[in-house]
Amino acid sequence: MKKSWLIFILVIIIIGSAVYLFKDKFLKSYSPPAQTNIQVVVNPSLQPAANIEVVADNLDVPWEIVFLPEGEMLLTERPGRLLKIGKDRKVIEVNGVHPVGEGGLLGLALHPDFKTNNFIYLYFTSQEGGRFVNQVERYKLQNDSLTDRKVIINGILGSSNHDGGRIAFGPDGYLYITTGDAEQTNLAQDKNSLNGKILRVSADGSIPKDNPFSNAVYSYGHRNVQGIAWDNDGNLWATEHGRSGMLSGMDELNFIKKGNNYGWPIIQGDQQREGMVTPVINSGPNETWAPSGATYLNGSIFFAGLRGETLYEAKISNGKVLELKKHLQKEYGRLRTVKVGPDGYLYILTNNRDGRGTPNTGDDKLIRINPKSLQ
């Protein structure tokens, strides 16, 4: 009897040791990072001392950031969490998010009258009838919770790739929404499809009377727009992913005008065709930016590079790019988003935990950078 118990104990020890030694094979390879290290509250009246500072770390594939009137920040994480970051970190779960591939909880925008109505807008991927779809919903953010849900626009096809996802209110007060072609290239040229487009709707989801095709479509012929920004003259610029795979390259920075066709999948790079717009600048066939979020500051469009692992700066004038500069090359890995904060600094989100990067200690991060320190 004692011998049987001895054998049983030995078997348990052996199994336990095997599970410990090979736990990475038994467990999922992905696990959310510990949520720690909140360092600052953004306050427009404060002047940061450091040129580069990590504001928050151990983020879980962050995608977008906006700045609240009281100095705190809202940040989306692709698995479906909305973070409120200030002196501490508060987590708000967003129902219905399905984080597949490049999809999940993506874009975030504040209503222009947020101070009075507390409306926020979220772009996210969900499932409907066995297929992936993307949509924009409006919520009221009060007491760190989301209420008064309203669907602003739906019917945007989703996929594991090419989901677009950036949303922002323009100088005209309308909400602009970028969508990908959902890996169905023919949709980009279809003016009746919401995919492969930049959309424009009113704050309540209604269609502006001056939209070019009497629907939500503002511009078309896009593959996967992930960044939009307006310059100081009110002109709209957009970053767009070019082809991928073995022929990766031809990423674009476009000057967007209402009703224009930006050519995908018919023209790429410097190619031209009547009725289609060639990008202002592209990465060429031998370089990949994988451009994402964009912002405007002091005569330049700054945009984040994922595969390029670089912060790009396009100096612009009259709808043209005068010079393209590269900053922070390979220093922080994959960069998803760049925004100008109320303090005039650039805020950058990394995406090294998105399955395509190599996470470093503390990834993913929110980093604040003094633009004057960039050479």
C-alpha cells in the first residue's frame, strides 16, 4: 500500500514538473500585460521637463488616444477596453467587441461639444450573423461608465485584415471615418459600398447634404486608411497601407478631396489614370512604412509607422510634400498612433504586442516626446 502511494506521488511530481517546464505549449501564447506605472496627468498649463517620457506602460495593444478637458486621457485597447488614464488607470469594458486579426476596439473621438454632452464615439469590430462587421457607436461617458448607446453607422464589412478604423471630427463639424477594403479589393471602387473609403456623417449619423454620392462616402478607391489629419488650412490628409506580402510597399500619404477616387486596386505608387488620384508621396516598391495614425503640427504631417518602426514627418505646403524626415527609427518598435497633446508635445502609442512585433519590457507604451527634440 505504501509503495502504491509512493508511486502515485512520484507520478504527480513528474506531471507537475512537465507542465511547468513546457507551460508555453500548454497555455495560450498571449496574455494581457500587468497594468502598472501611471506617471502623469496631462495638463496644458504644465511644461514637461523631459524630452522623451513614458507616460504609461504595460498597455494591451493600444490603438487610439484622446485628451479630456480636465487633463486626463482616454485610450482604446484592441481587445475591447477603454482606459481612462490620469493619476491612476480606470478600465471600462466595451460590450460587443470581437478582436480578430487587425480588428477589435479601434478608433475613438470626442464630440466637439463633449464638455456639455459627454458624447464619445467608438469604432470597433463585432460579429453579426457569422461574419465580421465594423461599426461606429456613440456613448455618453459619465462616472467612468458608458451609457445611452446609439449606433451611428454600421454595415461596414470586417475581416482579419484591412479594417481601417480611424475616426475624427473635422473642422466642418462632421465625423470622418476610415474603412478598409476587408480584403475584397473590388469594394474600394464601388461607391455604394462603405468599404475602402473615407466616410463623412453628421454627429448623429445622418448623411450631410453635400456628400458627393448621396450616401456616407466622402472619397473612395482606398485599400486601408488608418490615419487622417487636417492642416492649418483645413485640408484633409490621409495615410494608407499599400500592397502587402512578398510585394509589400507602395504605402501612401494622400491629399484628400471630396468625391475623389484614389485608385486602389487599379493604380498604385506613381501610376496614373484619368479620373484617379496619384498619392502625394509613396514609400516606393522597396520600402514599407505600414502607416497608421497621423497628426498635424507646425507645417508637418507626422505619422506613425508599424512595419517601418519609425515616426515619419512630412513637411507640407500647398498640398505637396517638401521633405520626408524619419525619427526614432527602430527605437520603440511598431508605432500605431501619434497625436499632439494640449501641452504641444507628441504622444505616441506602440504596438509591439499585436502579434507582429517583438515586445520589450513594459510594452506596449504611451510615450510623450518634445517635438523640438526631433532632428
